[in-house]
Amino acid sequence: MNKLKYGLLVCSTVFCTTTWAGIEDEIFSSNFQFDSKIAFTSFEEPIDIPFNGKYFDPVFCDAHDLVNHPDEPFVDTIGIGLTTELGFDASFTPPANCGDEFDDGVNNDFLGITSFANNLTDINDVSVGGYSDGFRGYQISDPDGTYTMVSEEIDLRNRINNSISIDYFLDDRDHFDDPPDAGDWEPDDSFVIYIMDITNAVDIPLVDLTGGVGGIDTMGIEYSWQSAVAMLPDDIIIRIVIEFTANSGREVVYIDNVEVRGTD
């Protein structure tokens, strides 16, 4: 049975993450009150983003903030004219051994807001219906280091029954093969989501996945949309932090349908 422990939904098969199909009835029969949407994004704004190509960044081995470039996908969604959706700021941190011939950071990679959905298929190469909400999402592929997204501040002061949900889709297949050939997530690969509780100066873990033995490959969470769900403390200010560490062009994560809800 799913249960709450330290504010996290602990699933019977995968810690703190599951598909909605398996838990929807239980969540809403447990007196959770998701009364109002406080902050959200499914990366649909602005409406006129025309770019589905690659992002180019010439800095390989220095940690730095990423910025939007003309005629390339938006990696930053703060300051681009959002009217209702939550904004994120992106940055890059290189690996400790950066400098070999294969390290090109986030140069010439598929990153940022996209409507490209050809890779969004399940293990049997069947379409899962594109993005989990709307027709766009956020893609992070082959960062050759750690790609980090940090949200704007979200004010939960004077609110109770606060909750968060984030959808994600992990893939490590070579889609140039027919059928696509699955790879192996390495021990250094990781996908992490946590909530930065600014008020209490603590981090609240939401997702902590790694490659290697007993890791992502064995957890049954690839090739389909998963939802990370948690209850949050009352009366705090938070930021959402998403980190993806990988070094292969076949390793990718898509993010969609980020929602923070609560009751006044």
C-alpha cells in the first residue's frame, strides 16, 4: 500500500515516484486537498516559440548560467514574457574530469522547450500520446555534465495542504536503430528533483535516481510518463530544482506538467 512518510509518497515499487494510473484513486480518497493551482507550467508559453532544433553553447569546462539564443530553443523561461506559467532558469556544471575529446558540454544538443515528440514512445515503440499536458515540454539531452533548472520563488505562506507534482519521461534508447536499441544508464548518470525550502533553509527530496547496478534500468520507470508527487509544509517559500547528469546522446529526460497546489 502506498503511504506518506516525511511528506513523500512512498510507492510499493519505486521510491517517491509512480505513474498516475496506479495511485490516482488512492490519492484522492485519502482526503488530500488540491484546492487551487498556485504555480504551474507545461511549457506552453509563449505561444509563438518556433524552435525545435539544437542549442549551441561554446563553453565546455566552466560552470555557467545558460541564456536564450536567437533561433534556438528557449532554455530559460524566466523573462520571456510569461503571463501565467512558472519560469525556470537553466545552468550547466561540467564533470570533474572535463576536457577529453567527448566533452562538449551543452553544445549542439537538444535542450529546452520543444514540441518534438517522436521519442515519446513506450518500451514497445508505441506512442504514449506526446507530452503529458499540452503539446510542448522541456527536453534535456546529453549534457556531458549536470544540467540544472531552478524555478522562480513560489510563495506558500498562509497556505495549507500544499502539494507538488512533476511529470517526467526517461529514455536511453538509440532511436536511429529499428527497433530502438536500449542502452545502460551508467553509475555517474542521475536524475534528481528536490524542493528548496527557502524559509527553513532545508531541501525536500522528491526524486533521486541513478544509473548502475540496481538503478534506473531495473526500476521499470523508463519509456513512459511518470509523476513525482509530494505534500509540502505549510507557510513556506520554495524553489523547485531539477538536475540531470548524463554523458550520452541517447540519454534524455523530458519534463512536463509542473504543478504546485494548496489551500488558502
